Amino acid sequence: MSRLKRGPASSAAPAPSESPIAPAKRKVLFLCIGNSCRSQMAEGFARKYGADVMDVASAGLSPISFVDPLTVKTMKDWGIDISDQHPKSMADAPFQPWDLIVNMSGLPMPSGFGGQLLVWNVRDPFRLSEQVFQEVARQVEGLVQALVLALRRSIH
């Protein structure tokens, strides 16, 4: 254990070379088909639980024109406001190139996008009941929390 020497030329603060450096955040993209339900949920949970270890975005393979109102309502039930979110394509999503792409689409990834690929098998709730949205949100929340813990372990 090092001790700081006190005296005229020393201070209680560590020298710049001893300052802790914040680990780099991973750039993570959550991907589904329309960027209206699952990937929007994952992005919201990741911002809530993992802002210290990742910069997040979401996108769709074939984005539709709106975030499903039940997605917005479901996330509000979890205390997460995604009402300002809008669907994006992979080309329009920020933080490229991504370190990790989480594919929840159930479809193969298009070529030309690098990064580590993680596949999550998550039911698409689009046009289904509010109960299905709640079930999907619980599943996505658990998957995101596990990812956050894994990223924290890998950088600390």
C-alpha cells in the first residue's frame, strides 16, 4: 500500500499518473426487425442499468415508422421513458463501429457490420397483447442485466 508523503511539495491528491482511468465503455447495438419493440426495450434497460459500461443504440433490420405505443407504455411501467425514441436503421444508429451487436431479430445479420455478435431468442410482441409486452420486457430486462454484469466483470 503506497502512502502519500506530506510536505511542502506534496499534496493529498494523487499524482496525475496515479489517477484512476475510467475504463472504456463498450459500444453496443440492440437489433430487432422493426426497431419498435424489443430493441427499444433493450436500449431503455441498458441506459438504466448499464450506462457506466456501455454506450447503447438500437436499430431495426427493416425499421417501421413508429415505436409501438405498448412498448412506450410497458417501459413507462418500469420507470423508463422512451417516448422520444424513434426507429432507426443500422446505418442511422450511432456509435459505429459497434463492439457488440445483440441480434434479437431471429434473422441472420447483414454483412458489412463488424463487432462481436450475441444472439438473443426473444419473442416479437408486435401487435400482440399488453401481457405479452410485459413478459417480453421481463425477459429483455433480465438479459440486459446479465450483459451489464458480464461487461462490468470484463473491465474491472
